[in-house]
Amino acid sequence: MQGGTIIAAHLGGQGQWDDVEKILAGSDIYLDTSMGFEYYDHEQFLRIVHKHGADRILFATDSPWSDARAELKSLRTQPLSAKDIEMIASGNARRILGI
């Protein structure tokens, strides 16, 4: 019997991003970006993406506590490849959900 898919919200732990970078980044789970860009350091976000892999990061919001449009704009302005941004923005979710 296999386990399910784990998606850790708030990039693995709201306010615990040093631990996420050290412990979770690179593990076999997904991380989402919910309500993060206004809180986590963008340099650290990029380090986590590079260590964990853009193929295991999912765009998410924490509506109504964050603005989805602003979160997506923040993602799209990160210095990542167009492919990485597309995977994070929607491609990974489509792949996981089979749509």
C-alpha cells in the first residue's frame, strides 16, 4: 500500500522557512506558496525552489487572507525560468490532479 500525496502549506511551514530549507527542501513532498510572498524572504524562496525543485512547488493562495492576483504577480516576477513559473503556477497541480 502506498501513501498519499503530501502538500505542505505556506512553503512547508509559516515562519519556519529556515527549517524548511534545511529539512524539507529536497524531500518527497510538495510545498505550496500560499500567503507567502508578503512574508518570506524572496532570496530564501528561490533557494528553496532550487533545492526542492520547481516540479514540487505549487502556487496557492490563502484567500481571503491574501490577494491571489498579488501572489501570482509576485511569483511571475521571480527570477525563475518561464518553464519553472508555469510548473509552479499551474502545471504541477494539473499533473498531480490528472487534468
